[in-house]
Amino acid sequence: MNSTLQTMKESWQPLAPLVSVPYTEAEYQARINLLNELIDEVGENEGHPLASLMEIVGIAVSSYEQNHCSIPASTPQDVLAYLMAEHQLKQNDLPEIGSQGVVSEILRGKRQLNARQIQALSLRFSISADVFLS
């Protein structure tokens, strides 16, 4: 065994439980807690010494979520209602969709979002337009 591999072997044992892919809910929660601490510490500083560790833990968390967490099906109206609640918006706060009456009809399912409205919402909330397509 070469010296680099030997050094990695010795260093890996204490780190493995922190950065390995979680397979149980308890392991997942431990990775989430670590990731939150890393985010608090690193923030958006890509040059931070722990930035790559934050990325690795994020990938491990994402792997667990892809295999164990299902995303419920949502209608475009559900997505819009969620975004409005999350951003504390009222129906008249969305002029890019139309009048308060138009927003109300969309939320009640009486009217569908059109391509222009979807594009405007995608830009406003910095999300993929795909979330509004059912």
C-alpha cells in the first residue's frame, strides 16, 4: 500500500460516519444537521476550507432524498399558492399574471396559466418553468 493510500485510510475512519451516504432516517438527520452547520460556517464563500466538505455532504443528503423522499404531485395552482404563501403575497401582488380576478380564477382552477404567465413567474421566483407544467 502506498503512503498516500495509507494516510487516507488512517484519516478516513473518523470522517466516514460524517460524510458517507446515509441509509437510515437517523443517518440522514445527522447529515442534515452537519450540512446546516456547514452552511452557517461556510455560507457562499467558495474559498472556505470546508466548502468542498459542504458540497460532499450536500451530495450525500441529495442521494438519500432522491431514494427515500417522494415529492407529491402538485398542480400549477398548488405551486402558485405555495409560492404566494412562502413570499407572503396577495393576489394583487402578481401583476405579471394579471388582475386580482385573473389570479383568483387561476388559484381556483377556473383558468390555466398561459406560457407568458409561466415565464413571468419563473423569472420572478427564479425557478424552472417546469414546476408549473402538469
